[in-house]
Amino acid sequence: MGDITRIGVIGAGLMGSGIAEVTAKAGIDVVVVEADATAADAGRTRIEKSLRRGVDKGKLSAEDADAALARLTVTTELDACADRELVIEAVAENEAVKLDVFGRLDSIVRDPDAILASNTSSLPIARLAMATRRPDRVVGLHFFNPVPVQKLVEVIPSLVTADDTTARATAFATDVLGKTVVRAADRAGFVVNALLIPYLLSAIRMLEAGHASAEDIDNGMVLGCAHPMGPLRLADLVGLDTTKAVADSMYEEYKEPLYAAPPLLLRMVDAGHYGRKSGRGFYDYTRGE
Ligand code: NAI
């Protein structure tokens, strides 16, 4: 079912830039839409750097990297999505912003069968779907960070998603992008975050209680459980603002203390310590990668 050849990606932050990169590498024409010119420039630079890293590591040729870049258009105009067959929304985890994007995309994207997908980590797909006049064409396509490396995509049909929408989105993730798909119900956190977020919050609570240092908590899980990265470093990589937003949605859905963001996380987000992307989180990233 290789019927999708033109896609749009909304938001070129951590996730949107990765989704745009893997899609362009797969030979698909990609329009990336950002909120303003500064963010658009930053998104394009992030994609270029990641492609160059791939070339340096011998994972793709310089010609393939150039060809992928030539398939990418970065713009601030949502109207550029008018002829898209699939649009993947990857703006910040904020329901009001996402509802606005879905409402506008619904009016802009001409093909009534075009799929509007969301990379949301925790917001109900059904709610995003109902902001459009094509709820049957709305589905969750949840990628993992960093997108070029992580093999998994969660596919989340809502109660109103048509079966062929789910099938086409699944085929795109597997056949075009080469990812492995797991199917999850439209419940906050889907499969992976429902298990991961309580673990990350527990590590933050442990640090907050003075139970152990950040390094020791992370080393414990890396060396004791063979995790590739400890929970605090992983929270920094995910983004502490995103971690809090996902925890908040899950708390709202399940009302379980296990999903409640601890005060230390709240204060770090208040202070603009978002983790790797802002240069500071549980660790300091200002002195290089
Ligand atoms: P981010 O903060 O790095 O990027 C969000 C981008 O959206 C920013 O560049 C911002 O300028 C842009 N944006 C905001 N409003 C916009 C608008 N109206 N139109 C166009 N662009 C707009 O966030 P990140 O981490 O990329 O997350 C994006 C989405 O992906 C969220 O829903 C998040 O929950 C989800 N996600 C995040 C993962 C992670 O590890 N960070 C993993 C999987 C999903």
C-alpha cells in the first residue's frame, strides 16, 4: 500500500525534525511547517546536522543526504500542506495548540482521504479527531526519540478512526519507513509511556528525597539492569517540559499518584531547565554533547 508520496510534518522540534528526516530519506516529498522563521531555520539546521552525522558515520552516502535534503521544504505556511496525502502533527504537547492545528489542517488539506496523524504522547486521539470534519481520517502515529534510531512506532486508532486509515498509516510506518509497529488503544500514554513515565517520575522522586545522586541513580539502572541510559539522562533527552506534559495528561486520565509530576520536575520546568534541548536538566549540556 505505497499510496502515500507527499507528506507534511507540523513542528520541526526534536520529533518533527526526526520524522521529516526519516521520511525524506525514504524517498518521500516532505513539507515541514514551523511556527516562525527562527524555529524553521533551527529545524532545517537540525535536520541537516543529523544527515551530516549519518554521512560521517558511514550510514548514508553524501549523495543520499543531498537527495533527502532536496525533498524537504521548510516553511511557516500551513497552506503548503494543501496537496499532502498524510500530515503528521508534532507540535509541542499542548492540547489547545494541537486542536488549533487540526482544525486548520482540516480546512487546508484538499484530499478528503488524506490522513491527519498526531505524534502526541498522551492526548486523546478522539479529541483531536473531533476538531476536524474527517474524524475517520485521524489516527495516532507515535514515534520515538531519536526517530532515525528508534525502530518503534505506536499506531493508535481512536473509536472513530476508519480501518483503512489505520491500515494505510501502519503500511506507511512499516513499508515506507521500515519501522516496527505496535497497536495501542486510545488511552493516555499508549503502551510505552504508560510504563515509562511512572519509572522516570520515580527516579526524580528518588533524587528529590536525597535517596541517591543523579549519577548513582543512572549508573544503577545502566550497570544493574543493562539499560542503555539511566532514567534521569533519559528524562533530559525526552525534554523535562515534555515529560511533565505527558505526566499531567496521564494523571488527568487515570487520577493515580503514580503519574503525578513531583515538585522537583515542576520547578525545573518553571526555571526553563528542559534537559538536553535547553542545555540544562539533571545534567549540564552546555559544554558540548
Ligand atoms: P519540541 O518542543 O522539541 O518541538 C515542538 C515544535 O513545535 C517547536 O519547534 C515549536 O516551534 C513547534 N510549534 C509549536 N506550535 C506550532 C504551530 N502552531 N505550528 C508549527 N509548529 C509549531 O517538542 P518535541 O519533543 O518534538 O515534541 C513534539 C510532540 O511529539 C509532542 O506532542 C510530544 O509529546 C511528542 N513526542 C515527544 C517525544 C520526545 O521524546 N520528546 C517522543 C514521542 C513523541
